[in-house]
Amino acid sequence: MKKLAALTLSLFLSLGTALADSPKDTPKDTPKEADAQPAKTTPAAKPATTKSNAEIAAEMEELRQTLQAQQEQLQMLKEELAKRDKQIEETREAAASANSRATEANVKATEAVATSAEVKGATSTLNTTVANMAASQPAVSNAALSTASAQGGAEEKGPLTIRFKGINITPGGFVAAETVNRQRALSADINTPLNSIPFSGNSTGRLAEMNLTGRQSRLTLLAEGKVAGAKISGYYEADFLGTGVTSNNRESNSYVFRQRQVWGRAELESGWAFTGGQMWTLATENRKGMANRTEALPMVIDPQYNVGFTWERAYGFRVTKNFGDHVAVGFSAEGPQATVGGRGFSTYTNTSATGVVTTFQNSFVFAPGSGGGLFNFVDTTGYSINKTPDFIVKAAFDPGWGHYEVLGIVSTFQNRIYPCAVVGTTAKNFPTPVTPTVLACPVNGTTTPSAAGAFNDSSTGGGVGGSATVPLLHKKLDAGAKIVWGDGIGRFGSAQLADATLKPGGYFSLIHGGQFLARLEWHVTPKIDVYGYLGGEYAARNGYLGYTSVKITNTPAIPGCGAIGQQPCAGGGVQPAYPALVSTSIATNGFGGYGSRYANNSGCSVEQPPGGTGAPSGGGTCAGDTRYISEATIGFWHRIYAGEYGRLQWGIQYSYLYKNTWSGTDAAGLTGKVSIQPHAVDNMVWTSFRYYLP
């Protein structure tokens, strides 16, 4: 291109120069013959066509200027060519850069494809993990499942959360259609009172039962937001497993909507977290760390879970600290409640001449609930009057393989003791004994029951525990075990064994015992989970001798008849008058407490007639204090559908429940000779069909 332009320019310049050298004063149309004519003799003068030097100079200057202009044009063309060359070079560089970026984009696209495969794998793993938690933690699993579905590229049909004033509100829960079949009836809904399985003498134990229910359907609401570097959240969870005074199964099957959890939480970027409200106890095992909503609940259908599972839902204020993702420590103050077991406690009973019975004991632990104070006033077990909350400390470790915990529990028990409540004398008996038995008040020496010298007493109990859960078979199988052992911790177990009993003087005797639970959870496929649990709870024998019993029976006076001045007798004749009599019996060697070897178990297998159409017999005389109770459970969950529209699943659970008691005797008092150790067994099957909200 450059050479062609230079050649054109050279030709143009050569042509211009030739034109400038040719004569311009000779006419082109002058004939040649004119040159041969002789010159006329005229006066000498310049030819008309001859130009002066000035004109020639002017023409030369014009040619020079023209040439200069052409040279300037040539320079401009050269500059244009140079500029075009530069643009071409820049274009080439841009193309090279684009090619480089395209290559880099291809590499990133390849990496993205690989990452997408990893995400799909992670999503599959997440779905499996969510499925494992589905039955026990629907709120957590629903949120995680929705996240997994979004990562899988599912088209979102609507918001998973509701945005309200800067807070994300996520509804959740499930609706359930469930059944339970028990070999020996408990007259219980889907929830099993584990320690109440009947002995063979109990009439209900001679019947099987089936109950169908939707009461375990659950509603959850999670609110989350961020404020000044802290994540704040609130959680509400409720179901229909509460009962009202008018609840029944006759027609409407109306039951009470009850709270399970309701709490608020603030989590700081430094790792500190503060939670307050009703929640799972800190003693309940977590799957990772110890944050709320990460509890490792059994995957069973029974809302009483499994014997050996350590739990309660109660008020708590919890402070935790995370040290990275591997260590967490926590402290919690929680709502207390005592449970007392056993029998034979020191008692004063006075039956008046008109049949009115007055009873005193030398201590009390519980009080009936106050309706005005919004306690349950129809609960026959009452509420313990507590001195301090339960205190629980725990440390959790996640080293990369498995989850491990150690914990400690401290509980305080309070009662009020009345040393002058169980007193009396046989001096007023008829006939009067030669040496009356006198059981006097140690404070003032009287034999009339009173509150003299009453005082408050307390005992401190607690326990320690540990757990370990590890993944096996490429995280297809979770295996774990937990044990908690101590004094006065029976309430923390699913079977609800007693915390304490009472000594002859009314003082607490904390029952030594504990719980253990072993678990296997097999994630067969992303849609199928199979689980198995074996748990047990133990309560030690706490029997004592030396309980006091004072029984007074007053016989009214019988007036005479038939004598002078008296009414005639109905059958005629004369009937002498009899004075009012008092009969007092005092025993100071009674047996009692929990699991006494002298307890009467003679009627545990003896069925009695019912007291009415709604009063089946509970059997004969049977102390039956539980020594050890165990439960073996197997079951599965099958997720029919899990995706953007929620989750649909069904499952079956089978449990074998066995209760072994402390041995007693075959007769009342200390006369029994034969040791009797009754036991009870129940086989139970649950089914469940559930739809979880997305």
C-alpha cells in the first residue's frame, strides 16, 4: 500500500514538472507556412508574445507553491498512513488480549463445571444430612433442604422467607397423620409414659390399644436479622400435644396448642452467644457445637423419644463461647422441678368420731398449682418449691472426625420439715396400757401435732456425663453413645424415674442413678434412613427402716337406753351407755423409701374387679419401684418427595419396652418371706405420614 502511494505521487510530480517547462507563448494553431514568409520592414519592436522576466518569475513562484502544497499533502498522507498503522497495531493487540481473556474464561468455565459437580455432590450430601435430621429437627432440616434445593438450580416458585422491617421470617413445621399400637394398653395417645407400662395385674394391661392422631403436627417460626455486628434470632415451636380440661376423643377431638420452644438469641462475631427462653436443656446432646436448633434428637415417631435419652424443654438462660469451629463451651441456668418416689413416709392419721380423716406428714416438697398464678391447678403431682435453678456446664469438641461432649449438672432440692407433725400417745386408749407409748414433740414435749420447730432443708445433687458420635462408612452410618450418672438426676431421662425419696425424719435422700443411650443411624440413600436405639435408665435402692406411723381412731359415745329417764331401746330391754373411746396405735419401725426390700409386691400380678365402667382395676398391692427400664427401637423414614415444594415422607417405628423392679416380699409389714420381683413388657408400633413445609 505504501509503495503504490509513493509511485502515484512520483508520477504526479514528474507530470507537473514537464508541464511547467513547455512554452506557453506559442499558439498551437499557428500554421507552419507563416514561418517561411519574409519579414516585413517595420520599425524594430518586441514581439507581442514575449513575456517579461517578471512574469516568468511569477509563474515559477506559482509552480513552487504548487509543489510545496503537494509536498504538504504528501506529508499528511504519510501521517495518515502512520496513524492507520498504529490503529491496526492496537487492534491486533486488543485482539490478542481478547484471545487471552477468552482462554482464561474457558479455563474458568472448565473450573466452574468442576465446581458445579462438587456443588451437586455437596448438595446431595446436604440433602442426606438434612434427611437425617428431618424427624427430630424439622425447622432446621426444612431451611437446609430449601438451601440445598436452591443450590441444585430448582426454579423458585416463591420466597422461602418473609422480609419484614429488616428481619427474615421463615415459617416451617409439618402436618402429621400418625398411629400407635400397643400390646398392653396404657390409655395413652402417641406419647408413651414409659415408666407406666402395666404389670399383669393391671386390667388395662390385659387389653391391646390402637390410637390414631394428628396432634403431633407442628408449627415453627424463625426470625433472623443483624444488628451492629451481631446476629439476632428468635424461634417459636408448638404442637397440639397439650390437653385442656374439656379435651376428649368423643367427637371434636379438640386439644390444646402448646409451646415446645420459644427463645431469643444474640450471637456476636467474637464467638459469644446469649440465649434466653424455653429451649432444650444444655444437657441434651448436639450434632455440632452447642448452638440452639442443632440438638441430636432421636429420629423416632414417639414424642417421648426413647428410654435413656437425656432431655427436657424448660426455661433456660444460656451463655456459650465458640473457639473456632472445633471447641465450644457453655453455661446454662435452667428451670428446676423435683420428682419424689417411694412410699411409707412418716405419717399421722386421725379419724374423727364422724369419719373425718386428718392426715399430717413431717415434710412437704410440692404445692398445688395456683390457677390465678397460671399454673395447672388440676395437676395432681403439684409443683416443687424451688430454691435455685439447675446449673449445667458443657464443653463440645469437633476435631474433624466425630462430635464429643462432656457435661456437669448441679441441682438443689428444697423442702420444709416439721419435727412435731407426727406425734401421739397411747395413754388415752381403753383400756389404759400399763406403760403407755409416748411419741412427743422434741421441741415442747407435747403429743398433739403442731408446726412447732419447723424449718427449711435443702440438698444438693447433680451428675456428670459424656457422649461421642462418629461417622462411619463414608458418612453413611452415624454411631454414638451417651451416659449421664449422678444423684437426683432422674428427671432428665425420658422414663422420668424419681430424683429423690424421703428419709424417716423427712429429709431428702437423693436417688443414685443415670441414663445411657446408644444409637445407630444408617443413611441408606438420600431418601431412606434406618435407625436403631438401645437405651436404659437406672434408679438405686433407697429403702430405710424407722419410719413413724401414728393412727388415731375416735369412736363416738353410745348413749344408754331402756333405763329410767332414757329412751326405750329399739329391741326392748336395757342398753348401758358407752363413753367415747380413743384408740391410738404407734409404730416406729416402719419401712419405706424407694425400692425397700420389705415392700409388698404380692398383688402385682393379681387382677381385681373394676370400680365402675370408667375405673379399671390397677391390680392388687404392688409397690413395684423401678430398678431398671430399657427400650430397644428400630425404624425407618422414607422420603417420597423432597424439593422446592417441601417434603413428603412416611415411616414406621417398633419398640420393645422392658421394666424391671426392685424385689419386695409377699406380705405386708416385715412378715414377708418370699422375694417377689415383678416386671412388665410392652411391644409398640408407630406409623407416621408427614408433609413438611419447604
